[in-house]
Amino acid sequence: MMVEDLVTGAVGAFAYSAIGIALMVFGYFIVDWLTPGKLGKQIWSDRNTNAAILLASNTIGVGLIVVGAIWASEGDLLEGVVSTAIYGLIGLAAMTVAFLVMDWLTPGKLGEIVVSEEIQPAVWVNAAMHLALGGVIAMALS
């Protein structure tokens, strides 16, 4: 029985990791789409703190959703994997909408603010929304 539990746990860890990584990569492309220029260049070459904060908050928000889906699945791997994918996509959509709404409600273009060389308070506000939405969606699973 112990070997069977170990194999089941390993399969679950692999499945959740694969879906989590896929959602985080998708989140990366969404943030890249929402901001001017290439996100990879902004963060890794230009060392842009604003872009890094926004992407990190998106990644942590997705991580919260994945953890919530695992927790809510109560050991049912198939249910957990499916709910992780569904709720992860809902979370990314909510984060995208929140970014666009914030951009619409505030002066300036949020995407341009994100790629500014100066650290921008608006980025922290948007990052907080990403984290909050990740938490809200994770709790919606319970």
C-alpha cells in the first residue's frame, strides 16, 4: 500500500506541477501582451523592477489558485487537475480584466507605467490586485 500511495502522490505532484507551469507560462504571455516591448528583455536584460513585480504577482496569484485547487480536491486527482486548469484560466482572465479596468480607470497607460525605469506605485497596486484575485479564486474552490 505504501508504494501505491507514493506512486499516486508522485503522479499527482507531476500533474499539478505541469498544469501550474503551463498556467504560469500562459500568465507570462498575458503580461507580455499587456505591456509594451518584450517582457523577457524588460526583466532580464533591462532589469526593470516594475515589470518584475507585475510578473511575480501574476505568478504568485496563479500559485495560490493551484494550491487552492489541490486543497479543495481532497485527494481526487482527476477533479483536482481539472479544477486547477479551469480555475487557473479563470484567475488569469480575472487578472487580465483587472489590469485593463485599472488601466481604463487611472490616468496614463498602465502598460507604459510598468515599463518605466522608475519604480511606480501603480505597479504595486496592480500587483496587489493580482495577489488578491489569486486568493479570492483559491478560496472560491473551498
